[in-house]
Amino acid sequence: MKRTALLLSALLAAVPASAQPTEKTNDQATEEGREKNNQLAQDAALTSKVHTALANDVGLKTLRAINVDSDKGVVTLKGRVDSEDTKQRAEAVAKRVSGVSAVKNELRVKGG
């Protein structure tokens, strides 16, 4: 009986040491939070730069129909525009903006 109790005690003492989950430290979680916030801020700034460039080129009326989204340098253009030329111009303008690594042109031409 003592032998079983001793063995059981030894097993229970060993389990917590080997079965502890790997948890992030507060410093790691804080750093990940900072990185995420920095990326979100960079994406928002890039979206604003693309909006400004589009407003200067295609005009404010057309810009209202274009939704711009940025994710780690990749800009997505969505919405409806009046012509294929406007669609291509919007993509070209977005590609020229500093910080844009790629453009996904999902614009659709009205009536097309």
C-alpha cells in the first residue's frame, strides 16, 4: 500500500512539470499587440494615401464609388466605375503610391 501511494505521489508530482501549457508572457503578448497596432496604422495610412491619389486623378465623384482597402501593402479596389479606362487608371494610380506592393483590382464597369 505504501508503495502504491509513493508511486502515485511521484507521478502526480511529475505531471505538472511536463504537462504545463506553453503560455505567452506578458511581454510577448504586449509586443504582438504593438505589432498588430502598427500594422493596422500602416494599413490605414496607406488607404488614405491611395484615396488622396485617386481623388487627385479620377476625381471626387468617381472616388465615391471606389472602396479602398489595404492589408500589409496590398491594396484592394472595389466598386463600380463608368468605364474600363477609369478602372485601369484607378489601378495605375494605386500602384504608383509609395508603400503599395500590389493592387487587386476588383472594380466593375457599370453596365458591363
